[in-house]
Amino acid sequence: MKYPELASFPDLLSRLPEFDTIIDVRSPSEFAEDHIPGAINCPVLDDQERIRIGTMYKQVNAFEAKKVGAALVAKNIASHIEAYFLDKPREWKPLIYCWRGGNRSGSMAHILAKIGWPVVQLDGGYKNYRNHVNTSLPEIATKVKWQVICGTTGSGKSRLLQTLAELGAQVLDLEQLAAHRGSVLGHLPSQPQPSQKMFESRIWQVLCNADFAQPIFVESESKKVGNLRVPDAIIETMRAAPCIALQLPAEQRVALLMEDYAHFVRDPDALNRQLDCLVSLHGKDKIHGWKQLANQGRMPELVAELLAQHYDPAYLRSIDKNFLQMPDALQLMQAGISNEDFTFTAKQILQ
């Protein structure tokens, strides 16, 4: 076969395991927004260089821009070969892509193929991959046998998902993929949320590797997890699926939330800034009272009030309306929040 080989992403999907390295040659900012799962970034033009060449195209002419761009691309490819690829054997097989499968990926693919490696270039580039994700997710969603873990805030749904995964069950943890706990207080201080495209890529990756003959456990999320939107096909099929209702005594729910939201316990000011988001629902006086509890270190009391007056009513208003099989859900009561408690519940589900 003559290399570099040119192939579209749907044609390459079953062949992805044969590639030793997937190389994204786009700029760092393009890569950070989203990329093919498992890819490394070896930009042939960095962000500033890309702006410079684009400006030359518009303000000078294409010929001058191509001359300067070629020099930069050649220099950068040489640097990547020296830094990452000199130790690769003859049979090392890379897949290379850029935005549209044009000059940037073509340049690196050509040089690596001339060296003698069996290079494959993604026809249509990242846009071809992205189009595949968009078109395949609805089809994949219809194949999934969802088992939806329902329960009020603090009942331990996320911990149960983690335990199920540890026991070998298939899990789609949307909150983990979105880096958010799914409520107004759910922002993780040390971890920004990914882009919408990256979120969808992560979902696609999990489901592409799933065995559709077995159930996939998922939490009863709303349409949005923080700032990110769950794809319509996923949320629609989830909401029509069988449910498992997880219950936990009130005092244990408070204890669990104190553990999960320890950053707010340490930083009441951060909590109070988030509580401002609830003014329109509960009024300034109520929010002021909750802030006072936080400032006074009365966190268990505050958590109990938030559950009783905000989270539980919101959950009860939405759950039966949105999850059609909730009235027939399997009811599971946990006594506590230890690892052993969650393992016991997970084994009940899997038996």
C-alpha cells in the first residue's frame, strides 16, 4: 500500500486499535477544545503562528503566506520528530489529522511517510470525526439498556455508580465526564468543565466501548450538568428507561454531603457566592439566613435546610414527570455511607 493512506473516520473506527499514536497537528487551543480520544498534540503551527499566517493571507497574499507558513511548519515538524519520534521503529503506525484534513496534517503525513512509516491521514480531519460523533450518538443511544439510578440529593447516587464500576458493571458517569456535580453548588473548584464538544466526545468514547447486551448504569441527571448540555438522544432514552430508587436516611445524607462538599465547609465565602444564585427562588431574607449559618460554621444545619427546602422539593417536582418508569422503580434503602454499604447495595443490583 502507498503511504500516506487517506481514510475517513467511519472507515477507521474499527481500525483505531492498530494505530500506535494518534497525532493532532492543530494548534494547542484547537486541541484543548476537543480532540479524538487518546490523541497527542503536535502542532505544526501554534496559536500565534496560525494567527500570523492567517493575517498574511488576508493582508498580503496567499503566496507570501504559504512561503512563511511552509518554513514554520517544516521547522515545527522537525522539532516534533526530534522530540517524540526518533526512537520509533519502522513498523510504528501513526494516524494524523488536522481541522479539515488539508495542508497541516498533509505536511506531517507526507514527511513521516517519506521516512518510511506506514502513515494514515484522516480524510476530512477533525470535522469528519466530529460529524461522526454527532450522527452516531443518536443511533448508539437507542442500543443502550439504561438502568437509571434515581434519588434525592445526597442519597449517594454518584458513589453507587463508582462502586458499580469497581465491581465491573458498565457506567456512564455524566457528572465525572462533565467535571461538575450537577447542581447550583456542583462546581468543582480545582477542575474547570470541559467544552461542550469535549463532553460529547467523552460520552461517545464510553458508549463506543460498551457491550450493548449488558446494562449501562447512569444517574438521573437533568438536561444540563453545570454549563454543559447532555445530548438530546442520551437524555431522551435515559428518561424512558427502568429506574432504581436509592434512599438514605436524612442524617446520613447530610454526612455524605459534608464529605463531598468539604471545599465549601473550608470556604464559607465561596459557598455564599453560590447561594446568591438561589435568591430568585427563595428570596433575599432566606438566603441571608443561610449565609449566616455558613458564616457561623453551622454547616450540618445549613445542609439539612437546603435539602428540605430546596433540593428535595425540586427533585420531587421533576422526577416522576421526567423519568417515566420511576413509579415502578426498584426501591433500595442504605443504612449508611461506608464503602461496605455501597458495595452491599451494588451487589443487590447486580445479583
